[in-house]
Amino acid sequence: LSAMARRTDLPPQPALRAFAAAGRLQSLRDAAAELGVTPSAVSHQVKALEAWIGAPLFERGVRQVRLTATGAALSDTLNKAFDVIDTALDLA
């Protein structure tokens, strides 16, 4: 999409950030620790993002999560985007 035609219906940034951390770390608990929130908060954010997307992003097991193919692709893209944003902010 061009800058003039960007989406205006994006999911909330906290949901994207929580999912990106959980996907990168392959752990809701570790993502929560990194973000300074509870694992339950990360889980709720991820579930909200899954509802927004309309597809599961994780396969959930007993005390573990594994990215689905959709989740892996989204996690990789979001983490790259957040790296670019972090670098831009460091340079500001």
C-alpha cells in the first residue's frame, strides 16, 4: 500500500507488540517478563489479535506455545518492523 492508502483499521499496537515478543521468545511467560506485564495480559492480547486476524497464531499445549505457519510469518515481519522502529527512535 502507498503512504496515501495505508490501512486505518489496524489492531492495537499493544496486541502487536505482545504477539511479536511471544512469537520471538516462543513463550507467553517470557514475553510478559520482557514487556513488564502478566502472562495473562499477553495471552489476552494474543487472543484479541487472533480474533482480529481470524486465524490462530499459536498452537497451544500444556505450558507451551508453538507458532502456526501464519503466526511464524507475522511474527517475523512484526519483529523486523519493530526493529526498524526502534532503530529510527534511537537515531531521533
